[in-house]
Amino acid sequence: MVRSFPFSSPFGHTPLQIQVSTTCNVARILGEEAAKRKVKAYVRLQLPFYETSNKGPWDEKQNPKPSGTVGTWWHETLRILANMEDLNLVILRVALGYGPYTDYGTMASFITVAAVYGYMNKPMKSLWSPGKHPSHTVHVEDIAGGLWACAQWMAPLGRKAADEAAGEDIPFHNDKSKLKDVPEAPAHDKKVAAPLFNLADDSQMTLAETGQLCTSFFGTTFDFFNFFENTIFKLKDDIVEEINELHVGHWTEMILKSNPPIPNTPLSAYMDKYYLEKTVVGFSNSKIKTVTGYQLSKPRFNHDTIKDMIDKWKAEGSWPIL
């Protein structure tokens, strides 16, 4: 997976140039080569860089808006791939991924910070009261399983039959003027479609439910800032750093106290602005179950799945043992 960076770098590249070179072009080259070699199934993993509705879950026929620069160009990549008629493409759009050895992303960060508040014996608080918006999850075993199920489904069909069975429009969500930088992209008014499946577990949890589950595992609670605190925090640009001083300081303390010691860990209690913003991820998983017959291996995000993550991080020396 190519990691993309939603900021300007000191090397003269704009976010657009970074996205085109590291997301669009890489995916396009791989897609063209797969089509050339007549690969029977090319499955594109689409991360949840979308703004879904507070009311959900959303199915594949609905049209969520891509979130920010990263989301816009990840979505544009889907249009580029879908425009390749000879590519046996399937798109798997996943919810918030979590699971053993997954040390990046929203859920890994959330669980790490929940552990910090448990260590401090203080409630973890969110800016986004009342937290009733969807925060759907999916286990990494099911992401892998879903990718394989999509490949097995596509292989005997071919693109035309797959489009007829599960094709969905991939609408344009970009600035028309920016397409000049991406000559391979289809015209803004061209209709493109491809087989598309959502993948989420059956938990269908809200932010509040996810927060309560994670914090209760570490012996603390999940709460929300009051209206006055929210107003102040949302107006202050430096609030991200203020919040992270608390998180990172205590996480470092936990690491230093660990027995045995932890010389290095990929896990971080730092939450950048993206993680602190309101993120609504609400996907229906009905279509992939019905069309491909896929059955979830980890249908619920719960204390058992969190424990499995922590135990494996401890075993590899990435999580403090206190």
C-alpha cells in the first residue's frame, strides 16, 4: 500500500503532485501491466477516505464525498482504473481497519491513546458529542479474506460479466482544471463503472460505542468535552499540539517503565489533526455477503479482538508491559 501525505513538503511538491505521483501513477502502472498480462482478477483496496452520512449505513450505490486531498485522489485513482476496459478490476472499499500487527491508522491510534488514559486513570474525551455518528470497523483478517473472496469471484467471470453483476458508477469528485496534470484520467463527464464492494464488520458501531469499548478495556471511561470547551478547542489551531503533549508524554513514560524494556515501537500516542477531526465511516456489508458469499471471520469488534492485538504487540516488544 502506498502511503500518501496530506501536506506540502519542503521539496517543491504540492499535495496534488504527491498524490498523482504516489497514488494515481503507481496504481495506473500496475493496472496497465495487469491488463496487459491478462490477470484474471485485479482487486483494488480502497481505504475509507470518504465522508459518509451520519445516517447510515451507506451501500455501494450511494455517493459519499471523498475526504480532503488524499480522499479526492484515491477516488480519482478508482476512475482511472475503472476506465481500463481490459482490466479485471474489483474495488474493495473497507471500513476502519484494525487487528494484530496493524500499527497505523485510526484504530491503532485510538486504542493506544485509550491505553494512555487508562494508565492516567482519567476519562478519554472527544470533541464530537454526542458521538452517534457511524465509526464502522473491519478486522485485518477480513480485509485479507475479502480481497481473496473478490479475486475468486472475479476470476471466472471477466470484467463484462462482473460489471453486469456488481458494477457501480464511480462519479467524478475532483476539480476539472486539475485533470490536465493527469492525462490518463477519464474526462470529468465520462461515465465509468466497476464492480464495487463495501467491507465492514457486523458491529456497526458509533463513535461513542467504539470509545466506550476501547476505554473500558483499559479500565477507564469515554466522555465528551462540554460546549464551552468544544468551542475553545475548535477555534485554537495549536490545540493538536496541546493534546498531544499529554498523550505522548505519558505514552513515553509507559514505554520507559515497561519490563522488559521497549527499545523501539511503531505505535504512537500522537494524534494528528486528521485523527482529531470528525470522521464518519458507515458502510453496509450486505452486498459482498450476498454476491460473493463471503463470511466474516471476525464479525465483532470487542474486548477479545482488542486483547488479541495487545497480546501480539506485547509478544513482539511493541507494547509496554507494566
